[in-house]
Amino acid sequence: MTFTPGTTVAWRNVFGGRVWSAIPCRVLQDTGTVVTVAHWPGVSCLVPELWRSGERGALLRDLISGEWRVSPFVWQSTTVISWLGVDPDFSIHFYRGSNRSWWYVNFQLPCVRGAATVDTFDLLVDLVLSADLAEVTWKDEDEYADGRRLGLIDSATHARVSLARDRALNMARTGVGPFADTVWREWSPTSDCSLPTLTAGSRSIP
């Protein structure tokens, strides 16, 4: 299954058969393995309600209990180019704001494609790199440790993430894959580029 450039797909985090978050994205390119997508300021997403408050402990407890609720959130400030499926255990994102740009590696479960969706689940820890790849910072390691303690990240998943960390760092250090892409990371929506939107079907799991 491949997605046609210019169409919309929903990049979703799914847990326990329910949507945890969903972002509508414009398809830029699809190789059949890696789909390159974009979202930008003004795009309306779905996020867990507690995500807004920054109560990470409560957020994880809601996740594990299955008691979370999602609500609309309008994306602000940055245009984001995402490469989904670049590795089974992580996706790569380039954030471009008015004053600075940076890379973001999101460690996650393998992507599963639907008719107009790409489903995964965020495994909490992330890698942040400067635009020139010179500065490297690990993000949310405390949250990842909480996820392990609460049983959200089991031993097998932890082992996969550990190996994926090394692969992601190696890609960045050698400047390959999306890190070498000088075409799509410069992409910006034009004035006549309509905002991608979530369909009713992308808001829930059948």
C-alpha cells in the first residue's frame, strides 16, 4: 500500500485499541516503505487532555488504566516534516520554526498502515538534535523510566529501544537517510495549500 502525494494521512498513536493522539499530515512522498509527510501551524490534532497540563505521571496512569480522553489541539509555530517507516523502531522529524530548526527522533512501535492512517505508539524517550547535527540531547528519560517501572515498557521492548538508539545515533553521525534530505526539509506550504484535516474514521478504531 502506498499513499498518493498530496493526500492526507492521519499519523496516530494507538494504545489498547483506542486512539491516544492523531495528527493529519499532507503526504509529500511515499516509497512504499518510508512515507514523508508534513503538518504545519493551523492543523487541528487530537491529543490526550492531560498532555496539555504537563502532568506526565497522571498522563501515564490514564494511559495504562485506559481512562484518558482526547480533545482538539491546534498545532502552533513550527512546520514539521516527518519520515515514517524509516526504521521499524523510530521515526525522524525536522522541525522548522521562525527562529530555529532542529531534528527529533521519536522511538515508537513499528508503523502499521491503514487506508488513510499510519498507526504506531510512542515509547516515551526521544532524541533531539540541532539542525547541523552537532548537538545531541536525550529527552524524557525520566518518563521512559516511569514507563518501565509501570510495566508499559517491557524487557523485550526495552531491548529493541536500546538497539534503536544506537541505530538512530549512527544515522545522525553519518548523515544518511532523512538527515541527508535537503529537498523535503526545506518544504513549506504555499498560500493555496489547504490544511490537512482528520476524518471521522481517523478519530477512532473500528
